[in-house]
Amino acid sequence: MLDRAALAILNHLLREAAWARARLLPFSGRTARLKLPPWQLDFAIDESGQLTPATAAQPDVEIALPADAPLAALRGADAVAKDVHVSGSAEFADTLGFVLRKLRWDFEEDLSRQVGDIAAHRIAGLIKTFGAWQRQAATNLAENLAEYLTEEQAILVKPADTADLAAGVGRLCDDLAKLEDRVARIHL
């Protein structure tokens, strides 16, 4: 059931993106597996460049995302991409990765079909403003929590203090090496 919903969403995005279907067309008939533990999505590329369910025992390509991918996605696609494991056809995987990274949902366009252009534009503006406020609130919370844990509770160490400690240890190692050299010269 979740597979059907995921394919329906991806196909909706693909129907709105002719460039993406054109990129996928050369791979018509090939199968892929997208894994996000504990879930996996098996699909094939059809003759129109859209996705259909597949049950291939061995897909042409397998893309395994880390379990924390949904959280990492909040930091951007690059945060997710660095821990992705790909096996199988490199060309197919590269094309799938490119298409999945570049697909965007124009929710304002979809909404305008239901409520009209002006209302959709205003609703989209409200949603974007609310999203920006949520991101700012999360950033403020993280910064305040970090400050509390470093300043008030001293549970975390400040980066500057860590750098000072590392520099002090480095100087101590250098001084110790010099002292060992002097002691070795005295004993000769």
C-alpha cells in the first residue's frame, strides 16, 4: 500500500516533468530498488518514462539510503547523498539519482487547479512563511540549547576551549620531545 502511494506521488511529479521522463526513457524495462530501512520500493521504468511496480528478485540497480535519511534531508539533499550506497548499473543509478534529486513538486500549480490562481498564490505564500518561521524557530532552539549546555550546565565543551586544549597538548608534546633530546645529550 505504501509502495503504491510512493509510486503515485513520483508518477505525479514525473507527469509534470517531461525532461525527467525523457531521461528515464532509455532505461525502459529496467528495474530498481530503493531501500530506506525498514522499507523498500521496487519499481520498473515503463515505456512512457514513468514508474510501475516491480518484483524482480535482482534489480538492475539498488539504492540504499541510510536510516536517518529523512532527518538528513532537512539539511539538504547533499546531506543524504553522502551516505547513499549504490550497487548495480552505474549509468542507470546515476540517471535515477539525478532525476530524483531534481524532481520538484509545484504545489502552488496543483492547488491553483482546485482553488484558483490568486487563492493558491496566497495559500502558498502563507505556507512558505510558516515554513520559514518553523526553520527559524528550530535554529533558535538548537542555538539556545547548545548555549545552555555549554554555558549553564557545562555538559558540552566549547569549540574554542577544545582548540585551546589541543594547542596546549601540541605544545606539551613539543616541549617533551625537546626535553628528551636534552636528557639524551646529557647521558652521552
